[in-house]
Amino acid sequence: MGKWQIGGIEFSSKEEYKAGCRDLKRIQTLAAGVDLDDHREAAELYQMLRKQPFLFESELGVAFRGFLNDKADGMKHPRGSFPEECLYAGKTAARRKKAALPKKSRTGGKNAKDVMRAQRMKLRERDIGSGEDEEPLKAVPDEGADRAVRGRGKGRILKPLCIVAGALLMLFALYRIFSYDIWSYISERKMEELAACILTPIEPEVSEAHRIADLIASGMYTEEEAVKIAKREQQEKPKESVGEDGILYRYSVLYKRNGEMAGWIQLSGTVINYPVMLTPQDEEYYLKKGFDKKYDINGIPFMDARCSVKEPTTNFLIYGHNMKNGSMFSALLGYEQEAFYEEHPVIRFDTVYERGEYEIVGVFRTQIPYESDGEAYRYYSFIDTKDPEEYNAYIRYVKEQSFYETGVTAEFGTQLLTLSTCDRSVEAGRFVVVARKK
């Protein structure tokens, strides 16, 4: 049995185990008022959790969602790994456990006392005798001595078994420690391979400032003439080539490999340089899968299922793990410091149809509210709107919650980008970065 375990689910570190314990409390709170054997109630709870994809922090929460899905389908015995005995706590668990025991087991203490009393009476009659006409007592073997001999025999067997079991546990613990590093290394190599598949235009992109400098250096133009020429060339510059399906040339190879790719996100100077996936039918599909749809401990950033890049929604909401190995969206937490923002004021996010740069509007920390907290503002509910007031209300919320003022705001009609990752400094915490398209 692993060092950190809840039910049959094992955790590779103490931090992940603590996250699992927090998830367990949430699950027990949710299950307390729901009859999970009623497939309709189970379905309602499952749909509610789908709207909060990052309510849980660990594999226990993912397993609970699968358990709910099976219950909603009417399965009496779900197939997943979720330990059903963990659903209830305290007196509720004791009552359910007692109700599940056979009647004899619940009165076993009283029967055991009766048996022991009868055995003592038999021993007393044997030692004292019931009359003068009884035959002399025969020698009785020393049962205590026999038990001691048998105990020594068992000890000789158990000792090597314990040693073997301890060695196996140690090997398993080492495997759990090193397997995380191995999976992280494999995931990193895969991402590097994907980045190498991004195609670059045949003609190198030259900034307007570099073009002006080149024209002046030629000695043929004054600074004023060079500025006019560079601006005219920039306006006449053809847009990046796209295929017949509208996919940008640079992402055409990757899109052919996986048509669920929605775009590519990059934060210069950090490890954030990843594809972004979109699966409307199963939002959390890439929670623990890579671009190749195989198991990946880091998962891959993915869009909220309600978003669209072909007909862009008002807000692109992207989720990513905060991995302890520093990958995925872990680097976003640097934005808590204003100095980090000053070094990284712009995030590049290209959809497979259009390139884009986004300026930071605000950065904040929040917590996922419970369903009963009706008045709490849910940042993840803002995806698409045609109402200017709803748009402005979101921007006001971001500005009020932000750690610092960036001097950047957004007007109705401007495309927004929201990045969300887990924040373990508070229960059910989220770290959020909101930006607008330049």
C-alpha cells in the first residue's frame, strides 16, 4: 500500500495527497444531500460539476466525475476506480456501515461473551470434578507451551515475508518518485517536437523599425522618407497564407495530425509554448492526455467547451495545469509580481485561423464558489455576449480584483483572452490572467 492513499487511489507526493483530502471533503459535502442511487439526481450533480471543470484538484475528483457519470447511466456498480466507501463521513458512514452488516455481526459482542463464559465453565468442571465416583483426571497438555512453539514457527515464516513486503514497498515508492520525473521528461520532449512542427513563412518577417533603419543606412533616403516607405510596405504586405480550409500555413502540419487543435499559446521568456485543444463534447479530455491522445501526466492546455475559434466568442477561456515540475501554466503565477508583468506585458495566442497578441488587463486570485453561493461572481461564466453592459461588468470585476493596475482596459467588441490555472495557496483556488487583443 502506498504512503499516500485514499481508498484505492494512490498519490505520488504529500502535496497531491493533501489536494486529494481537500477533494474528498468537497465530494462528501456534495454527496451528503444527494441520493446517488437515483440516476436522475446523480445526473443533475454530474451536469453541475461539468460547469466547474477545475472544482477538483486531484485524480480523486476526476474519478468521482466518472463514478457520477456511471450512476447517471443507471449502473449499480460503476466501473471506475473511485472508492465508494469514501463518499460518507462521520455518523452517516457509521450508520450505513452498521445497516450493511448481517444481524449476527451486529450482536457479535454478546455472543462472544457467552461462548467465553461456557468455555470457562467447562475448564472449571474438568479441574475440580463433579463427584467422588469420577475417574481420575488425565494429564492435560500445556496449551500455553504449544501456542508458544507454534508462535515461534509462525514468526520464522512471517519475518522473511515482512522483509520482502518492505522491500517491495520501497521499490514501489522509488518507482512513484522517479516515474513522475520520467513522465515529465517525456512530456517535455513531446512539446519540443510539436513546436518544431510549426512552419515559418518563406519570407522572413521584418519589423517596421528594422526596415526604417535599413533604408536610412542605405544612404538613399532621409529619415522622413524611410518612415513613409516602411509604413507603405507594411500596409501592402500580404497576409499570412492560409489553406483552402482556412487554417494558417504555419499550423497546417499540426492541424492535420490532430484536428482538435484550436491554436497555440506562447509567453516569451517562459516555458509556456504549447498547443491549445478544444473538445466541445468532452471538455476535460486533455486533462491527462497529450497531443497524441495518449496518457500524459502534464495534460495539455484546453479551451472551455463553450468557446469557438472559427466564429470567435467574446472571450477565449483557456485552462492549464499548475504542475510542480514548472510546466504548463505554472509560470503564470509569476504575474502576481508587477515586475514580472513589466517584463511580460504581452501574451501571444494564435488560433489556427488567425494570429494574435494580447495585452494584460488584470491578474487576480479567486476561489471557486459553491453552488449555494448565488451572489458570487463566477469569472468562468463569461464566454460570449452581445450586451455591452455584461462585457463592461466583466472588465470592472477584473480591474477590481487585479493585484495592480496595468493601464490597459478593453472596450466592448474587443477580443478577450482569459487564462486559468490552479492556485494551491487557498482552497479551490484559481489564478487568473485576463488580456485583450492588440
